[in-house]
Amino acid sequence: MLKALFEMLSYPFMARALVVGLLVSLCASLLGVSLVLKRYSMIGDGLSHVGFGTLAAATVFNASPLLMAAPVVMAAAFLLLRLSENSQVRGDAGIALISNGSLAVGIMLISLTTGINIDVYNYMFGSILTMSAADVALSAVLASAVLAVFVLFYNKIFAVTFDESFARASGTNAGLYNSLLAVLTAVTIVLGMRMMGALLISSLIIFPAATSMRLCKTFKSVTICSASVSAACFLTGLAASFLFAAPTGASIVVANIAAFFIFCALKAGTRIARRTKQSGA
Amino acid sequence: MVILRCRDASFAYDGNEVLSGLNFEINSGDYLCVVGENGSGKSTLIKGLLRLKPPCAGEVSVSGVAAGEVGYLPQQTAAQKDFPASAREVVLSGRLGARGILAFYTKADKSVCDENMRRLGVYDLRGSCFRELSGGQQRRVLLARALCAAKKLLILDEPAAGLDPAASRELYLIIEKLNRQDKMTIIMVSHDISGALQYSSHILHLNNSRLLYFGKTAGYAGSAAGAGLVGRRPDA
Ligand SMILES: Nc1ncnc2c1ncn2[C@@H]1O[C@H](COP(=O)(O)OP(=O)(O)OP(=O)(O)O)[C@@H](O)[C@H]1O
Ligand SMILES: [Mg+2]
């Protein structure tokens, strides 16, 4: 197993995938805690579809995918945030409209020009082969920036996530931190989309947080646990995809699903253990 | 010194006015109790004073109190039922408003937090998960958070709701001390008329979306507004 892993890293594209993927997994899992708790999980999903539309447009117009997608997805993030702040029901519908709309426009653009080719397939389901060295450098820098901002604003993000009106009342600029979350999420999604695929990237945001909330009961432990679970699942998924020649994004998601069920089982296990202890005593 | 002023302020939800034409001033050092029956708009007024809800007409002005000097206890917390957070994490977040953009807690923040948790008898629960506390314990934790945030102004929406008698007596004493010794301005929504009469300096009575009484507590019992309520046992 270990030998296989070393062999895997001897391929430069795998080493690149490892660096970028690990950073993106960490970003996604950290932001995910806030997004899931704020009931914003759908925003991640919506953004990834907008990302797909933009990538499709970038292919058609021969523009740099990363540079074109980042600003568009950021703008969409602000829009979706506004929508979901204003009204629960309308917000939900709005997100669905935007996300499916951009998916449809993306597919139209492609089928009218190049047709569904391997590039498009990769955008939807992800590929680790598509990243150039320059992509990797840019991704690493952006992802590190996201991580740094998250750590610096950790306490504020907690306050705004836990009780926004208290945070506002006691002088925290909640709007600013909500926007910050939106921007960071947009950047993370754009970075992760190439590897994970537009259809799978949002699971990187939702799964680790949902998994660690099975067992952890403080915000700090949930945050740390999400990051660890996410990193572990990424490594497992990447290794599995290399060993079994399986698609990377899907392998990582499957690893996350496995982790989720393991945590559920652990939770049930601790509950049973407690009950038998109580009845025994 | 006037720190809060409402001029013809009205508040509405989706175009339905629930408070209209409010005119009053709150001075620094006042201890104001807001009373009125359920649905009379007390919580709405509180949100208006905190600028969480803009008035649909008129204006609410605040002076001499920075946003980071206000402590607030909401009537209901928006926080989700399954939120993972320890009691201490919640109380500590009360210290954030006063911090700048980069917010790391200092030793002083932590000791203020622990002191307030002891005051409200929740220090032993500090490591517990907030969502697994009882309703009254959660209330006390949120009160400790409000005390951590308050420097000049403390706004409490039904602080005694759900507290046992000993805890609510203790709470009144803590608030009185803050008001007397630290000259903190207190605005408190309460259904406990006798407590309001005993401790507050001013009373604001809302009824049917209007201000029925605003003035010194001493004059309240003799007013038309007070006559109906004073002497009656509080329902809560
Ligand atoms: N979010 C809301 N949307 C629509 N109407 C609302 C909303 N919140 C309050 N209202 C309405 O505004 C009026 C005043 O509500 P408010 O919560 O201010 O009353 P209150 O005096 O605090 O009552 P209580 O003693 O029960 O806490 C009520 O008639 C209520 O129906
Ligand atoms: Mg109320």
C-alpha cells in the first residue's frame, strides 16, 4: 500500500493533484461548517453549477478557465447570499433557478460549438490531469489565502454563524463576514471544480461538516474534525482512484460517504455503550 | 445625556404597522422597563433600538454609545437546535463586538467571560454543549454573553423568562448593581410588573401599537395605564 502511494507520488501530475486537492479539501471543509450550520449548503451547489456554465463559456471563448470563473462565481455568490437572506422559500427557488439556468446555458454553449467532448466531461465529473503547473501555483496561493483568512476571522465567523442578530447588535459587521464567507466559498469552489467536477464539488463542503457534527459538540472540535476528516477522505479517495483507476472526484465523495457512516456507527456505538453501562451500574 | 431617541418612529412587518408614532428619549444611566401584553410590539421596539430593524417612518437615533458597547439578550435565539458550540464558546463571543476586525480573545476577555459565567452559575457547565443544556441554563448562558458584551448599554428581552425564582432574584440584583455602580443603562422587557416597579427608574408601556405610558416609574401606578396592571398578579 505504502509502496503504491510512493509510486503514485512519483508522477508529477499526482503530486500536483495532491497539493491542490489537499488545500482545497481543507478550505471546503472549514467553510462547510459555517455554510451547513447557516443552512447555506445549497449555495455551494448553486455556485458549482454557475462555475460549470462559466467554464463552458471560457472553453468556447478560449479564455483562461480559472480567471474567468473566479469573478463570475463570486458575483453569483453575492447574489445567492442576498436571495437566501431575504426569504427562505423564495431564496431556495432562486438558487435552483440560477443554478439550473447556468447549467443549461453552459450545455447549450457547448453543444452549439464544440459539442460534448472530453473537456466538458472533465468539467462535470472532474479530472486531475487537466491542471498545468501554473494552475497549481495559482490554486495553491489562493487556497492558502482562504485558509489564512478563515483562521484570522475564525471567532467572528463563529459569532455570525451562531447568532447573527446578537453579533449585529453587539457591534460585529455581520454583512461583512457573510460576504467574506461568500467570497471564500466562491474561490474554493472554482479551485476545486476542475479536480472534483462541477457536479461533485459541493459534497466536499457538506460532507465533512455533516460527518463531524455526528460526534463533536463544540464549534472548535467540529472545525478541527471536519478538516481532518476532509484531508483523510481526500487522501484515501486519491489513492483509491490511482490504484483502481477510478474517477478521482467520485472516489473522494465515496470516501466521504464512508466516513459519514462510520461516524454514525460510532455515535450509535457510544450511545449503546452508555446505555449498557447505565443499566449495568 | 440622551443616548437613545425615537422621533415619530413606526415599525412594520411586510407593510403591517405594529408600532406607530413612538416618541421618547432614554438617558444614560436610566433603568427602563418595557411592559405590555403579548404581541404589543415590545420585542419589535427592542430590535428597532438595536437597529436590527429599521423604522418604516420616523427615526431612531443613538448617541454616545458605540456598537461594541451594547449587550443584548434576544427573546428567542435564532441559533439552530443542533448547533455544536460549548457554553464557553457562546459566552466568549460576547466579547467580540469590542474587538477590531482581527478578533483573537485576550486573557482579559477570558477572565471577564469566566467571571460572568460564575455570576450566573453556569461556570461548571462551560464545557458542555450549548444545545444539550436545559432551557433555563441556556438562558443563563445567553445572559452571561450579554453581560460580556455590555459596557454602556444592556438590552434584555424577557431575561427572567424560564429562570427559577432564585436565579431571577439573583439576576435582578446583578442588573441593579450594574445600573447603580457601573452606571450602565438598562432596557428590559418584562412581564413581571412588581419587579419592574421595584427596580426600574422608568416604565414604557405599549398597547395596541401605541405608547400608553412613558415616564418615571414613580408616576406609573397613578397613571391610567398603570392602574389596570399594578396590583394584578403577573401572568408569567
Ligand atoms: N417576523 C415577523 N413577521 C411578521 N409579523 C411579526 C413578526 N414578528 C412580530 N410580528 C408581529 O408584530 C407584533 C408585535 O410582535 P412582538 O414580537 O414585538 O411582540 P411582543 O410585545 O414582544 O410580544 P411577547 O410578549 O409575546 O414577546 C405581533 O402582532 C406579531 O404578530
Ligand atoms: Mg417579545
